[in-house]
Amino acid sequence: MLQIIQTAAIVVGVVFGLIQLRQIRVQREMQAGAELLRPLQSPEMAEAILLLHDLPDDLDGAAFKASLGKEFGSVMALLALFESLGPLVARGHIPLAMYAEFYRGATVVCWKKVRGYVEDQRRSGWPNLFEWVQWLAQRMEERASLSPDIPAFERFKDWRDSGDYERLSADRRPN
């Protein structure tokens, strides 16, 4: 009888430990999400995204710099921010799905706009310039091709509370 009680206590302890690990993981993801939002919520970063959005795709290096003029530095700061997030996503510190929910569109647009400039810079001796921006953009494009691009305001129109999130997100997630 004592052995059954000890076994039950161990099983309960293991189950409790697993529940705690899951809660820690969820908490870590929530913290990462909050940290992800912070840098891009500045007016300077929003302005840099809008500047890029208005440019034609794939401008060569000279045309890209000329088009941005004095705003070139703020766009480089934005790209440096995306560049710093790449390794965090690749290492799993920030889940790819979470990154995609926050920055998929901005990442893809940024890469389309800076690709020509980056390729010029790579040819001139900087082969790994914004390598993580490119990697993130490729991952975001892969995700878009695997699932429908349904805007959140449509996908979550039946949302009532946080419990609905997983169910309503299921249609968007790649297999």
C-alpha cells in the first residue's frame, strides 16, 4: 500500500512539473512577444517602414540611397532591428509563428524594398549584409504560401475571449 502511495505521489509530482514547464514556456513566449513589439512601436521605426513601403521594389544601391536621402540612416536602423531578431527566431527564443504574427508583412515588404541595395553591397564585399533579414523574409514568404492570407479582422471576427485564439488561428497555420 505504501508503495502505491509513493508511486502516486511521484506521478502527481511529474504531472505537476510538466504543467509548470508548460506555463513557463507560455510565459516566456508572452514576454518575448511584448519585447518584440517594443522596438517597432517607436515613431521613427513606423516612419522608416512607411518610407520603405513607398519605394519601388529592388532599387539598386545608388537609387535606393538617393531615394531615401537623409532618411537612409533610419531605414538602416530598422533593418538592423530585424537583423537582430533573426538569430533569436532561428534559435527558437522567439517562436517563428509569433514573429510572423507581429512582423510578417513588414519583414517581406522591407526585404523587397532593400534587396537590390543589399545585393549591390554584397557584390562589393559585404557578403553577409542583412543575411538574417533575408532569412526571415524567406521564412515569412514560405508561411504565406502554405496558408491563406486572411486578415486578422476577418479571421478573428468570431473571437469572444482568449480561449478562441487557438481555434481561430488553426486555419492560418501551416502544417
